[in-house]
Amino acid sequence: MNALLRVDLGEVDYEVAAKEMKTWVEERQAGEAGDRLFLLSHPPVITYGPRTSLADLPPEAAAIPTVAVDRGGFATYHGPGQLVGYLVIDLKKRGPVDIVRWVETGLIEALGSLGFPLIRRDTPRGESSLVGVWTEDHRKLCSIGMRIRRGVTSHGFSINLDPAMDVFHTFTTCGLHDVTMTSLADLSRELSIPCPTEAQLRTAVATALGAA
């Protein structure tokens, strides 16, 4: 793919970012901006796509808010200690590409450059539940959920750097009832390698996805 413009943001409330994302997409559709990768984080929130069963969400009394979103995928958590990336790319300018697989491949390359051996899992045609980046023993590290409208992508991915992992036990992650989530902090202890800083992770991801 052609180069993306890297845009580094700090912590942004999810609903604020979602509103901004609509503007980013409209700017790309109108040719007023190029392809961009936005890197940021969110305060604690659980987002869920339209195919999510309500039984998979946390109880209404849960402390973490839930927000319905217009991306693919099921329920996922965003919060401190996690890196989120939103991709606004005009696929019409880039030729045929499986954008989700491209993101998976880029994240695996980025994390591999930091010493973490990770894989993607092949899924039956039409299935999306195994989309993401995984350890070889099938723990999930990265979640991916995207939307394409008028040829332009939105939403993107999240990488667990060192979030509060117990939150993943309060709902059904990614529509998978038996999934175990992990983080780079956990894997670094297992592998006896340094856990990257957020700055290092941002740079590795941006480099692998061709963002400058």
C-alpha cells in the first residue's frame, strides 16, 4: 500500500473519537485528506457491533459503559494500557486488497519486530470470529473490527499492551465464549523479554503499516 499519514493522539473519549471519525471519513471521500492512521487510547468502554447478542454484554449495572458501533465484529473492550489504531484509507486508490488480512499481517510484523511471535488464524469463508492476532496457543492479543463505506475504511484495531485484564471476564469477548485474552505485559514475562513502551509500540505499528 501507499504511505499513510501517522496521526498521534492521546486519550480520547470513545464517543468523541467516533464523531471525529465520521469527519475523517468524509474528508477522505471528498479528497480533502490522504490516507491516515490515527493512534490513540480511550477511557474504559465496551463497544459492540450490530451482530452482538445482548447476552454477550456485561450486566446493565456494570461500571464500564457500553456503546453500539457501526463496525464489523462483536463486543470488545477499550481502556488505558491499550493502543487503538483507526485506519481511514481509500481502497479505490489502492486496488483490490483484503484490508483485514493486511492489518493482521502488519500487526504481526510490528509485534514480531519487538520480539513477540504471533499468528493469525484462518477462518471459514464468511466467518469473522477468529479475526485478530493470536499467540500460537490461541490466546488473543489484538482485536480488529472495520467498516468500509463508499470505498473508505474506518475503525481499526486494538492491541493489549498492559490493560486491566480482569475486565475481559465481564462479557463475551469478540463473540467467543472460550477465548482467553492476553497482553504484551503478560507475554513479556512469559518470554523473559522487555515489554515495549507505548511509544515503542506506536512506532513499530506505524512502521509496519507504512505510516510516517
